[in-house]
Amino acid sequence: MINKLIKRIIELQNPTCVGLDTDFNYLPDEMREGVTNFKKAASAIYEFNKNIIDAVYVIVPSVKVQIAYYEKYGVDGLKAYKNTIDYARKKGLIVIADCKRNDIGSTASCYSTAYLGKTELGDKSLKAFPADMLTVNGYLGFDGIKPFVEDAKASKKAIFVLVKTSNPSSGELQNLKLENGKYIYEQMGELVKEWGKDSVGKYGYSRVGAVVGATHPKEAERLRKLLPHTFFLIPGYGAQGGSAEMLKVCFDKHGLGGVVNSSRGIICAYKNEKYAGLNYAAAARAACVDMQKDLLETIGKMGK
Amino acid sequence: MINKLIKRIIELQNPTCVGLDTDFNYLPDEMREGVTNFKKAASAIYEFNKNIIDAVYVIVPSVKVQIAYYEKYGVDGLKAYKNTIDYARKKGLIVIADCKRNDIGSTASCYSTAYLGKTELGDKSLKAFPADMLTVNGYLGFDGIKPFVEDAKASKKAIFVLVKTSNPSSGELQNLKLENGKYIYEQMGELVKEWGKDSVGKYGYSRVGAVVGATHPKEAERLRKLLPHTFFLIPGYGAQGGSAEMLKVCFDKHGLGGVVNSSRGIICAYKNEKYAGLNYAAAARAACVDMQKDLLETIGKMGK
């Protein structure tokens, strides 16, 4: 799936990921009017997502769907989550389930089944929330990551492990120095490298990727050098303050190596003066076009 | 809620938490027969949980519901999750949602709303998965933890941050030594102490607790000394190999300071020869009685 994502990035000359972190409050007034229960809120969120997807799927390779924004609307919210994943995949988008799941082995295996694998019931194999890629947190070490790595291998999917996150206090733990001279984020990076070393594909990247925030260019640069075969999921562009200039260190000499997520910058573009007069779907598309231009100008042409 | 949990532990002389990590495959054959879709599987899981709860709620203070086992059964599984939480709380149990959620501030805030807070829709305040306590992962640092701390304060609930987990490879990252001489798990412990310092209640414990595995007594002992006001959620007893002897270091001189979780050891007790002839609910109850006896004998009387 990492190969498929890279292939699509090259075809479209666009390493953008649209973040469908769709809070109900991001929707236009007319879609929110009179909504006072989870079922209606979830339907409105799904409709919004569908229209965004229809507007962008021919120009971007991937979407990232942040599950927290759906859990907030209860069981109905999770139905909208599932429907959004299914619809995006039907449109040919590569779907990253952003869930940052983590637990001990037996439990991690359940999460992995839910997002990357299949649940067996009698003679049936069913899929709970079938995404193409999943974000995970590696604080528990390898036995909590192994089920995801194995399912990703079996189903030709991929995972991204949190290494250096985009938020302001990410350094509180991640930037502490170890006795061995490495920072914690580097150590986590090296674990990710080890966990993925057997799955490096034709473009030179493994199916065990890393989350590396656009907002921390110094750390991103170190990580790119340390992890030449690790594909990066790069959040933090736009609303969080990351720029193309800051994140270009994540890319190799062929303009490959990462996918850049923007959420509010795209799905809330209709609130931005720059896109005044456009509806939310058209504004999202325009913001994607601008983001592609920005990334392409800064990173350069993608592909060997 | 930490005060309420401690009060209940003293009343019952029992620091047990029943882990409802209810995999469909744990159910007796007759409950699984002919089930080939998520809806029926989820109904059977909920029925199983209800019967376990009915059998144990008068003798244990709390249950921990591990969400991975429900996500595996899709949207229907999450309905069973919600129903299980609601039923357990109706029976007076203190419910720990074991979700290990983590993300950047804006997103963490959505998770927090889902489990500890309220979702506002128009003039309505709705609750998605209303638990009493939630487990979280602190790898992202304080801005990812702050929304949980604030909601826990506003709603008189509590959180448990992963510090030293019970799984075999927890040491891969957590037991690395920092330049400052501390282990990563100790550093995380000190962050937890800091995050909870303003909320120490009448029994001497804060509403920001820590997850400390029963399987690592040396680390648990260090953490108890380092964090005298941090309440521990202690997984790993029973099926994972932790014993009362190993975990007694987590408790203070009044026999307080933690709640001990057992999942498979209780909900799958009916498969254990020791409880032969009992149905799953009766076996779960018998296993709880045995666990209480074991803990009480080893830790001693609970309360000042």
C-alpha cells in the first residue's frame, strides 16, 4: 500500500493528504440548523465528507480520517466514520485511519483486526473499519506493534508509528536525551526502522512508516537521515503552523518520502477570505490546488 | 471519582477491577452458535457482560471495559460497548474505559468529550460513551493530556496515564535510561505527578492516576516511592502472570493506592478446572471471591 500511495503521489504530482477531522461545528450553518441528536449530526458530517471527497479525489492521493472527531458523536458518529472510509476507498483514495491505537499484544491484535484485518465469525470474515493504513503509538514496545505489522503484511496495508508529533509539547518527552546520546524520538525512530526493515518496497520505503510533524524541521531532518527507508506521514501543515519550507527536509532527492496532511486548512477553507464565494467543497478543492502548488514548488518534481 | 473508588474499595475490602475484555470467542459455545454477523455477536457479548456484571457488582467496586474488543465488531460492537458502560454504571460500578487515547490538543479534546465530557449540539448536551475514568497515553506530552485533565476536573472523573505497562516488551522504550539518570517510565511518572498535583483528594490520591503493570514489581516499587499521591491502575494479575505478592508494592501502609485488574482470569473462569460445574457468571463470581481473598491476605486490610 505504501508502493500504491507513492505511485499515486507520482501520478498526481501531489503528496497531499486531506484530513477529514470533521467536527460538526466546522459545517456551514445551514447544515447544522436544528440538529440536536447524534444521528442527525453524524448524517450531516458524512454528507459533508462525501462532498469534500467528490471535490478532491481526482487531485489528491489520500485522506486521513481522525476517529476522535467521530467518537465524539457516539455510535452514530462511528457509523459516519465507517461510511466515510468506505466511500473514500470506493473513489480510489488511499485511506489512513488516524486512531493512534496502542495496547499489549492480545489487545493490539483486536485493534489491528478492526482496522487492518478481518473478524472471523463462524464461516464469515467481516471487516469492521477497513482502512488502508493506520496510525499507532509505540510506547509499549514491539509486542504491542507486532500484530499491526503482521496484519499489514498479510493484507498489504501499512502503519505509521508516532515518532515526533506536531504538537507544541511533543518535546516534553520525545526530546529528552537518553544515556546513549540519542533523543527519545530518535530511539523510537530506530525501533520503527527495525520493525520495518523486512518490508522495503520498490520505491525504497517500508510498510512501517513514521509520523513526523511538519512543525519540527530540525528533528524531521535528523529523522530523514536516520531512517532513509521509512515513509513519513507529516501532519501540522497549515492550521498548526507548518510550511512547505519547514517540511521539505522530509523528502528524498526524488521528491519522495512523505505524505503531508492538512485538515482544517482544507475542510474549513470555505471560511477563509481567500476562497470567499466558494461553497465548502469548491473551497476545499481550491485549497488542495494551492497546497499542491506550494508543495511542488518547494519539494520539486516527484519521482525518479 | 478516585475518592469514590477508594471509598468503595474500603467498604468492600476489595481492590479488584473486572476486565470486560469480552472477545466473542470467550463466550460459551451455545452463545456463539449460528452467529455470523456483527449485530448478533455484539448482542451476545452484551448479554454475557450483563450476566457477569449481575454476578459481581455487589462484591467488586469497578470494571474496566477494553474498547479494542468492541471495535473489532464494528459499529455494533461499539453499541455493545456503550450499553455495557451504561449497565455497569446503573449497577453502581465505577467504570474505567480502557482506550489509551492520545493525540494533539484539539483532537485529544474530542476524545475527552467522548468519554469524560459532553458533546454540545444546539441546546442539547449529549454523552457519547460516558465512563467514570479513562486510560490515556502520554507520549505526546502535556498539551495532549490537558483536555482530559480539565474534563476530569469539571466532571469529577479521573484518568490513568500509561507509565509502566504490563506487557513483556514494555521495557524496550520505557526502561531506557535518560541522560538525567532516570528511566523513561520514571520520567513519565514524574510528568503524571506534576499533571495531578492540584487534585490530591482526601485519601491522599490525585485524579490523574498511572497504569503500572503487576508484572514488573521492581519498577512498581520505584514508582510507588516516587509518586506517593498517584493512584495506580494495575493490570497483569492472573492470565498475564502477575501475582498478589508481585503487586503488593503498589499499595501504601493503609492497603490503599491501587486497583487491580483481571480480565481473562475472571470472565473466562468457567473454562478453568477449578470452577468446573459453574456457569460463566457463577464462575466469574467465584474467581472474584478468590482474587479478593488473595489480595486481602497479601496486601492486608484496606483503609486507615
